[in-house]
Amino acid sequence: MSFELEKNKDLGAKPIVINIHNESLSNQNFRTALWTGEYLQVSVMSIPVGGEIGLELHDDLDQFIKIESGCANVYMGSSKQCLKF
């Protein structure tokens, strides 16, 4: 089952099928949440060159990062003082 995405609207836990590549490339916003479930959120971001999102904490869910173009530094760890990964 596929749903038409309403721009800038999180569809919540409804099941959806999307082309994440196309959604990423067409996104003009810094951050747009497309779908939020109990343990996962799907967001697309458009971060300007030299920009950053700052530190985030996700204790209760998984995060998947896919870079469409350019380069990125991603730091992960058990705390902001211990970014070993």
C-alpha cells in the first residue's frame, strides 16, 4: 500500500512506501520528518555546506543516516564526552 506524502507533514505510524532517494533530493527544508513510529523516525534533511545539526541523543530508537551528496563527519558514542565511533 502506498500513500501520497503531504509535504511537511509527518504521517505518523501509518504504513507508507516512499522513494527515500527522491524525497531526499527534493527536500528544501533543513529537517522534514516524514514518518514517526515507536522506535524509528524517517526524516530528510538539507544541511548547507559547513553546516551541522549538533549533538543528538537517541536512547530509545535507531537512526539511519544516508548522505545523498557531499561529505559528512558523523560522531557517535555513549556520551558527548565519549564520541569513539
